[in-house]
Amino acid sequence: MTPEIASSFARIALGHVAREYPNKLDHVLDGPADARGPRDLHPIFYGSFDWHTCVHGYWLLASLLRREPGIAEAPAIRALFDQAFTAEKVAGEVDYLARPSTRGFERPYGWGWLLKLQAELLAHDDPRWATSLQPLATVFAERFVDFLPKALYPIRTGVHSSTAFALALAQDYAAAAGDFALTALFTDKVRAWYLADRDAPAWEPSGDEFLSATLMEAECLRRLLPPGEFAPWLKAFLPRAAQRQPASLFTPAVVSDRSDGKIAHLDGLNFSRAWCWRELAATLPPGDPLAAVAETAAREHLAASLPHVAGDYMGEHWLASFALLALTAGERLG
């Protein structure tokens, strides 16, 4: 991560978080009056093609601003946040969620990203933006509390429905907010979902995945289990990883058409694998042979997709966020 990359990523995000169209709404119409446009429905998160991507576009900008406050784009980011994170606009986002038909809105992907954004804002020296956004974060934290006891089974995908990805992001918020009850809920749930998993076959990728279902599960448990419990679980879950097996986890995905929104997901898969491998490598004890293998795999996956963050809008409106996760893996908010 360099100031030059930070500026590049900031320019990309500033170009789409307030770009209303094209737009793919996650919106249930209860009647004719609900046929409204993105900005009318969502006072803050109306850009970036869809709601959840707009949320993590704001997360990207907040992360870049904290890490590289001297970049030329910093004043524009601050002005955007001052304009976006107001009590009135946050109330508009909260009001949208009060509609009965929004019970499953953005579950669980958008839930996780909104809490990840709030975790980042809580790490900033200026508390104004986090204070403004907190009512919306509280709603999504409460939705996790309501939903997880009913979620008897995990969702083991490499797309938006992944429960491992959502809980990994949401745990950053629980830690930043000091919400120990939320952390305990997440921990109990991932134990029930994943603790018995062994010898992962890693049947991936599918043709439109942007997450590694296998590595995302490992990264989720790394965040929530004590190290003494996680280490033996990881060895049983990926017993041949130091020998680069399963080979699918060590082979970057090939993207055949970056103008196709679904196929372009595979660049995100490369970034998500790089992110997970780097996080896992940082956790391994000194001398563990998997550490060097994981770092090499991360570099190979980054090299395959980092040149393609910008170019076609189908990737440009979201890929920089996943690239930043990979480039800053191992950092801890504080």
C-alpha cells in the first residue's frame, strides 16, 4: 500500500459513490408508491451500482483517509462525508429499513459491510461521522442478533450470501464498539456452523464467485476463535496446505471478460484469496511452513488482478475495496 495507490483508489471511489446510475436495486415494491429511484430510497448509499457496493465504497474512502490523510483527494473525501453523514440522511436510511418488506434487505452481505464501515469510522480521531452513522449500525447489529439464532445452517458460498464473510466483517464492528455480547453471539454461531469441518475439498471457483468459500471460513474462525483453538482447527481443515493442496486455492482465477459483471467477480476472488492468505500467514507461528506458502499464494493472486482494478465499470465500481483488504491484511484497527 502506497500513497500513490491510495490516491488512485480514492479517485475511483469518488467517481462512483455518488453516481446514481446504472443502478441495481434490492427493493421490494409493496405498492405503486414504492416505485422510486435510488437517491429517493437511500439518501446516502444510492450510488456505486448497488447499495452494498456504495457502503463499501465509503468504507474504502474512510480507510484511505485514515491511512493516508495527506493524499490530494482527502479534502474531497472529508467534504463528501460531511455532506453524507448527517442525522437527517442517516434517519432516511433507517426509515427505509422500518418497512416490513425490508426484513431480508442486504442480508447478510450488506449488513456486514455497513458494520465494517462503522468500525472504520470509529477508528477515526474525529468522532462526528461515526456518531451520525451509529443509529444505522445499531439497526444492523440488532438484525444479526435477531437472525443468527434462527440460522441453523451456514451459507457456504463465494458470493453475497456467504455467512462467513458477513460475520468476519461484522466482528470488526463488535470489537471496535466493545460489544462483547455480539462477539459472543458470533463466536457461538461459527462454532456451531464450522467447528466440525475437516479436510476441505475446496471445490472452487464457480464462474461468478468473488469470495473463496474455503478460505473465508478459515478467516472468519481466525477472527473469532482463541489462537489455541484456531490453530489445530486450521490444520485439520487444510491439512495439506503447506504442500499447496488443494491446488485450487493456490491457482489464481482467470477472468475471460471483464465487461461481464458476473465473470468480473473472479478478480474479486483473487483479491479475497490474497486477503485471507495474508491474514492467515500473519497468525501462524514462526517456522510454520504454511506461512511462506500462503504469502507466495497471496502475491500470485494479487499480481493476477491488481492491474485490473480500473477499466470497465463492472469491476471498477467495487474491486478497489477488495484490493485494499488484500493490501492491508494483517493491520488491526485501534
